[in-house]
Amino acid sequence: MNLFKRYLPVLDWGKRYDRKTATSDLVAAVVVTIMLIPQSLAYALLAGLPPEVGLYASILPLVAYAVFGTSRALAVGPVAVVSLMTASAVGELAQQGTPEYLGAAIVLAFLSGLMLIAMGLFRLGFLANLLSHPVISGFITASGLLIASSQLKHVLGVPASGHTLYEILLSLTDHLDQVNWITLGIGTLTTAFLFWVRKDLKKRLLGFGLQPFFADVLTKAGPVAAVATTTLLSAAFALGERGVRLVGDIPSGLPMPQLPGFDSQLWMALAGPALLISVIGFVESVSVAQTLAAKKRQRIDPDQELIGLGASNVASAISGGYPVTGGFARSVVNFDAGAATPAAGAFTAVGIAFATLFLTPLLTFLPQATLAATIIVAVLSLVDVGAIKRTYAYSKSDFTAMAATILVTLFLGVEIGVVTGVSLSIALYLYRNSRPHMAIVGVVPGTEHFRNVERHKVVTGDCVLTLRVDESLFFANSRFLEDKIYALVAERPEIEHVVLMCPAVNEIDASALESLEEINHRLSDSGVSFHLSEVKGPVMDRLKKTDFLDHLTGQVFLSQYEALCTLDPLTAHISESRTPKKVAKSNVWVGPEI
Amino acid sequence: MNLFKRYLPVLDWGKRYDRKTATSDLVAAVVVTIMLIPQSLAYALLAGLPPEVGLYASILPLVAYAVFGTSRALAVGPVAVVSLMTASAVGELAQQGTPEYLGAAIVLAFLSGLMLIAMGLFRLGFLANLLSHPVISGFITASGLLIASSQLKHVLGVPASGHTLYEILLSLTDHLDQVNWITLGIGTLTTAFLFWVRKDLKKRLLGFGLQPFFADVLTKAGPVAAVATTTLLSAAFALGERGVRLVGDIPSGLPMPQLPGFDSQLWMALAGPALLISVIGFVESVSVAQTLAAKKRQRIDPDQELIGLGASNVASAISGGYPVTGGFARSVVNFDAGAATPAAGAFTAVGIAFATLFLTPLLTFLPQATLAATIIVAVLSLVDVGAIKRTYAYSKSDFTAMAATILVTLFLGVEIGVVTGVSLSIALYLYRNSRPHMAIVGVVPGTEHFRNVERHKVVTGDCVLTLRVDESLFFANSRFLEDKIYALVAERPEIEHVVLMCPAVNEIDASALESLEEINHRLSDSGVSFHLSEVKGPVMDRLKKTDFLDHLTGQVFLSQYEALCTLDPLTAHISESRTPKKVAKSNVWVGPEI
């Protein structure tokens, strides 16, 4: 029973569902449906799929999310970036327009769904953390540019292809002599109209005294108006006969649910892209869901969100759709329109199903240029130049990862772009952590405090070297620690004792333990004994389980002052009797600058 | 001039070279030469190359290392693990015994050399840190097992093949009916003899009153004795005609130095394996060099070591050899025999060159089973079961990476084994760091100290939530921080202020900054203001460069106590007036258990 509740959030909110909530959800569903119809068609086009596939991906997935998802306002369905990634992954395996291409897109959704569910069950949502914000932001900016440029061919009415910016632009210029001027006219005017709607219309409607809610709905209906107008024009003037590419016949009726067939070679080939799509889709979706939940002081459960999105993708696959995730713009619309529970999504599904059954014949004459225009206007808002500037100003390391992600995504491809960004940000993080801050410390005269010899006037003895390390010790910095200690000892022949002061060491992993053993062993070979001081309780507990302490040539001191008193009583005595001022003047006992 | 000195350590020790040093070096060179001849032949066999290639790889590379290396005692040349990796990499591209196979091995050495030099010049020695000790140890253990099993075919005298343990054992059992009994006899007896030499001989010789040095030299000469004896037997009884596979004619004479040709496809295919060989070889070599240097309180320079090993590999390639690195056993012998400078290596090179010119005709009748026996005895010492047990006892996370490395190396291959180990250890490290320790803190009554509410009796107010985070904030834990704060706020509707206490935060990367902005934004949406306290100087300096502080709904407090006095003066007042004992009794102000 508990398990049911955990994995079926619907059981929780469903119990308290009433007429008032239903009304809110219904209103939101109508608004989202109006917005989602042209989007579904356009994104299917972007993925290189027949337009009806976009509609299929907007029915069952929404129902599945309503049952398994935890966000009250998230609207799932086809989105731009995932459509681009689908086109890129499937385009390597099959020719656009073939049954194999569609089949591969369906398998991609199915695999992605299974992976998301598995990640949810095994609580692997953590994997999404590996995508740093600058890498995601850079990837989305690059995807926006790629998508916009890939749609130019539809606006120009030329055949063109390519998956990278270079290929796309090269292919476009090769075909520039074949521009269809009517298509270009429709495309340009629609783009301009949609930009105007986005930038200006709402302000004007509010100026006319319209209520904000209706002003918003009308603004979001801009693409629907563009679709209706250009479809009518195209039908009235038989533009299809003048070389304008139309959407064409869309099979009406709903697909029969069926499981995708198993083909081990295809599944293997799609496993990598499916994982990337899953993670990118999840990150996008969760950040939208969290933003909206926080506004109402609600919570979403990231692990359950994985299951919700996974179920949506499986549902998409068995109903002939392609990978889906939570979309930003439509979720905000859903939220603003008053969606109170995931049921709003289920109502939207009914709306899309209705459209699929009865409205598709009307779309036969819809020019593809219109859909391309809606995509271009939508994705250019993904390009975030401000984020690039801010990252550059804040952190050169993060900017490096971001710039690499953008350039590789644009010029080599989307999958390698993400992988490069993630690898680089991890490598840069490990690099920063591989050189932990270490300081030679001495005792502050008249106290039992120890401070960096470079920054403070402190007393040090000749025969004891005390090194404080300001980070946990692990594989990436253990060799640095070894090198540092050997170097310090090699240049100071008078040293008899090395004390490693560990107040900031939260963990010593197996590599670092071996390095400490090596340090102990090698120092003993050169006649120096090795001590530790101020080791934290949990770290000490684990060291006690090994034989490290048996072999340690020196001791483990509870406090560094105790170490000093034991190993170098003379210096300890001097530090007590001298006042800081005198020490600063005499300078004899001030540690060397390193 | 400075640059010359930096990159040519020979200029430093060469100046002070005298007759006494030369004598030490010469003695060491003789001992190492005796040990290196059978090793070179055997490891070439292991790499699937003609035996003379092993000799070529033991001449010029040693001279190059003498000029560019920094370790006084490191002996470079063919080693077991790198030979196995060469066989694995080259075996995918060409058939053993063909000129293409040899050509690919030479290119592999050349690429590896160039990569090592580049890593040295760009000071990328850090890359080696990504190999954690348990991963290296697991990889070497698995390599030892793989190598030993791959040599069984020579001991049994059957044709067999395969690169993974499963393939090798399967292929062996398929050919068991073709066992050559004479070969098996030679192989088994030689193996038994060499094991006895290794385990027992030195002790006996010492028992007979021999000086330790000579006992050691005689023990190391065991393989030479085995080679001589079996060669004589094989020649005397014409064993080659009875189906015993012999080494056969080895071209005497030295190879003409020449650059390997450029073939972009081959170079691309070998780039990945070359990188792995470079890093593994470097890690092995540096740890040997450091161990030996520490015994004499000397230092090696890891970045210059990269250049030294790189030069050795380039030298190996242009003289028809294959990848080399510093070997453990022979370096220890070199050190023990008194090698005082890298010149010992150059003298060894002369010895090997002499052997190549004059002794190779004698090796025609050497049975391959003898060489296989020397390999088996040498590599089984690489198998370190103790390390596996120790790692298991010390850290389950490190053990996971180690076990995965061993299993993948044995059953899927050496390259994927290393890559799996490295990826897994990085992933596990990031996973541990993605859940930093955080504690809700309250003020200790009568003090200005703040402590974890779960561990101490402290005073907290209802409207202020103070969370202390005990680690730097970066991409892998920033989402965890967000989730944690939203969850805490969602379950406590009375909260008006959230204070993030940052005394342990050394860095806030761009992802974490965005998370803090999101937290600030979302908390403000739900009417909660967000504050920071005890931010370190350098972190604050960077935050000041952004507009984060302008948008912050709360304040940045120098001390947490100041935050409490400002945000919740009542609780601050109560904490002053109450004694700890009273608070513990009344329990009203003790924070909730989380």
C-alpha cells in the first residue's frame, strides 16, 4: 500500500479532487491545448518525423504523467531540444521519411522511458547533477542556434540537410538558387508576425483594457492564428501547386497502442543517445517543475519525477510517438492558467486527441514554412547571451566548459557537445581539487594556535616541519601531497619530523591512505619520522581499522601544540616566553617564506 | 640556458661525473644487462612481436632516458603490462607476424612518446592523478592474470589466441588435444625452477656464506641460466624437429634509425590506446622512481619524467622498438647494484647492443616455452590479493571501483578495463561529494556559538531556519542544496528567514551561484527571505562581482550571531538569559530532530 502511494502520486491528490479543482484544471487544459497543437506539429517536423507523430506524443504521455508525476503544473510533450537530439540520433541510422526512421524514433522514446524509470527506481537522479549549469545553458543556447538555422530551409523553400551548423549553412548556400519566393514570403511574414505577437501584442491588448488572463491567452494563440491564416491562404490560392511545401494529408484517427519490436543492434546503437536525451530532458523538466512548485511552496520529488517522465516516454513509444519531456513555455502557461493538479494534463490529452480525430483534415494545406516560423521564434528565446557573459565574468573555469559545449555542439554535433561539456567540467573540477591548499604552519607566540608561516609572524623549529592540508585527501590530490612533502624534505636536510595537521580532512580514501603509507615509508628511509595531528574522529576510526598506525614511524597527536611540545620542546618553550612583538623584531624564529 | 638545464638534467649530473661514479654505474649496468636480455625477448613475445624488437626497445630508449630523465636508478625498457596493452591495441588492427603489426607497434611507441612529451611540456602530469591507487592495483592484478594465462599456450605448445580471459581459456581448451609433451616438459620444469630461484635460492646462497650482493646477482641471473640450459638442450636434441617451437633466427645487427611513416587512419586508431599506455606507463614508472629517490632523499620531477619517458618512447619508435617504460624489478636491481646516475642506463644500452650484435645467433634454438615460463613467474608477482582485501576492508566505494576494473579488464579487455575503473572512481567521488554534510544549527545558550541541533542542546527560533553547509558548493551538489532547502521550507510553514551559514565554503562555482539565485528567487516567491552568514573573504569578493547581492532578499552577515540578533532578537535574548541546563530541561527551545 505504501509502495502504491510512493509510486502513484495520483492516489494522493486524486482523493481530494473536487469540482472547483476540476474547473481550474479544465480552463488550463483548453489554453494549453490551443498552444500545443501547432507546437506538436512543428517539433515533429524538427525531429524529421510526420506531423501526426507530434500529436501522438501529446496524448498518452500526458495521461501517464498525470498518474505518475509529482508536479502540479508541468506540461509534458514534444520540446525543441529533445526533438533536435532525436533528429540527430535517428538521422545517423535511417533516412528521413522511411518507416525505419519513425521506428527508430519510437525505440528511442521507449529506451529513454525505460532508462528514466530505472534511474527513478534506483534513485539515480544524482546523475543529472553532473550537468553543470553553464554546460546546460551553453548546450541549450547552441541547440537554439542549430534549430533556428535548420528551419531556414523551410522558410526559404529549398531542400537542404545537415546536423551541424557548418553542414547546414553550406547546404543552404548550395541551394540558394532554388529559393521559392512565395514560401519565403509566407515564412518571413509569419516570423515577423510571431515576433510582434511575442514582443508587443500583450502590452497592446492590456492597453485596450483587456483582462491580463485573456491578453495572455490571445498572445499564446498567436501561432494558431498564423496556422489558420496561412492554411486558408494556401488553400484559397492553391499554393501547393506553386511549389510551396505543405504539411499534406495527416492520417486522422488515433494510433493503436503497441510495443516497439526488439532489435538488439538498433537498441545498442540508440542506448547512448537515449541516455543523453533522458538526462537532458530530466534536467530541463525538473528545473521547470521546481520553479513552479516553489511559487506555491509545494514540493516535487526528483526521483518520482524520473518515473513520471519515464512513464510518459514509454506511453509515447507505445502510442507511436517520440521522446517527450516537460516543456518550459507550456508549463508556465499551464500554471498561469490555473492548473491545480496533474489532471490538467489529462484534460489537455483529451483536447489533443479530439484535434487528432477531427481537425487534422483542415491542416492538409498548412505550409511547412509556417511551422518553421513558429519554431524559429520559439527557439531564439533559448539563446542566452547574458548567461555567457555572466559566466565569463564569474568563473573562467566554468566559462571554458560552457564555451567548449557551445562550439562542439554547433560544429561537431549535439551528443558529442553534451559529452564534451560534462567531461570538461568534471576534469576542471578535479584539476582544481588536485592541488589543495597546504600551508607550513608555526605557533603564534604566547598561544597554542598555529598559523601559516607566510601570513603570520610565527615560531617554527628547524627539526620539525608542520604542514596543514586544507582539504579532504583523495585520489586526485594524494600524489600532489606526496610530491609536496618530498620536495619540502629534500630541500631541508635538517628536518627530523614531519607533522601533517589534518583539521580540515573529512575523508581519506584508499589512494590517499596508500600515499600516507608511502610517505611514512619513504620518509623513514631517509631518517625522518612522520606524524599526524588533529585528525577528525570519523577519519581516525577508519584509520584504526587498517595497519597504518602500526607502521607509522611517528605518533598521532590530538592537538598540534601537543605535537610541538613532544617533538620540539625548545621551540615550544621559546614560543611561550617571547611576546609576538619581540619575535617580529628578532625575526630569528619567523618561518621561511615559501 | 635555463631552458636547457630544465629540460636536460644530464647537464646537471654530467658536470660532476667522476671515475668513482662511473664504476658504480658500470657494475649496475652489467647486472641489469644480464637481467634485461631474457626479459626483452620474453616481453616482445608477449606483445606478439619478433624477439629482436624487445632488444631494440632496450637500447636507444635507455640512452634517451639517461639524457632526459631525472631518476638516478630507473631502468626503462619493455615491461609486462605495457606489452600486454600493446598486444591488445595492435591486435585489433593487424595480424600477428605481419609487417603491419610491427609497424603499428612502432607507431604506438611513437604516439605514446609524443603524448608524454606534450604532457610534460604542458605540465599535464596531473592526468595521472585520475588513476586512483585501487584502480591501478586492480588493473595490474588483472593484467598479471591475463598475461600468465596468455602464456599457457607456449607452455603447452598449442596454438591459441584471444585477448580476454574467457577467449584465452576457451581457445586453450579447444586445442588441448594438440599438446606437445616435450614443450610442456620444458615449460613446466623451467617455471618450477624459476619459482624456486625466486623463493628459495637467495636464502640458500646466503646460507652458504655468499655475500648478499652476489647472492642477489646470481638470483637475478636465474632466467639467464634457464635460457642457456634449455637452448643447449634444444640444440643438442634437435627439439625443433620434434614440434617444440623455438625463437628461431634473430637478425643480428642494429636497426637503422628511421621515423615511422604517417598514416592518419592508423594514427587515429592508435591515439586512444597510446594515451592509456602513456598514462599507465607513467604512473608505474613515477611510483618506482619516487620510491627509489626517497631512499636517498633525492627528488624526481614528475613533469620532467614525462619528457624523459616520452623521449625514450620516441627513441624506441625510431629504432624499431615498441612502447617502453620504467620497470619495477629491474630498477630495484639497478638501485641495489649501486647505480648512481642515469649513465648506468646508457651503459646497459651498450650491453644490450653488444648482445644484439653478437649473442643473437646463440638464441636460435631457445624454446619459446622458456620465455613463457620467465613471463609467468615474473607477472604472478603482480597479482596482489592482499591489496584487494585491504581495499575491501577500508572502503567499499574504492573496492567497487577496483572490482569493476579487475572484472572488466579480465573479461572485456585491458583498455575498457582502465576506462571503466577511472570513470567509476570519478563517478563515486562525485556521488559522495554530491551529498555534502549539512546541519540545521541553533545557538548554544550563553554563547555565540552555533551547533547542529541533532547533536547539541541548542536554542532555535520558529521563524528563522539556519543551515550550515560543510563543503564547497559546486555543480554536483548545488541541486542537492536546492532540494534540501525547499524540502525544509515546505515542511515548516512558519519560516520567514533562511540563513545559509558558509564557514566551510571555499568555493562557489557558477552552477552553485545560479542555485543560490534560484533559491533566493523561489524563497521570495513563497515569502521567505534568504540570508548568508560567515562567508569567507575570497568567496565574498567573487560574489561582489555579480549582481547576486543586489537581488538577495536578505542580508550577508559577518557572523551567525549577528544574523540571529537581527532576524530573531527574541531567541537571541532568550539564549543569553538561559543556562544550558535549564534549556535542556525545558526542552522547548531545543531544535527538532531531522
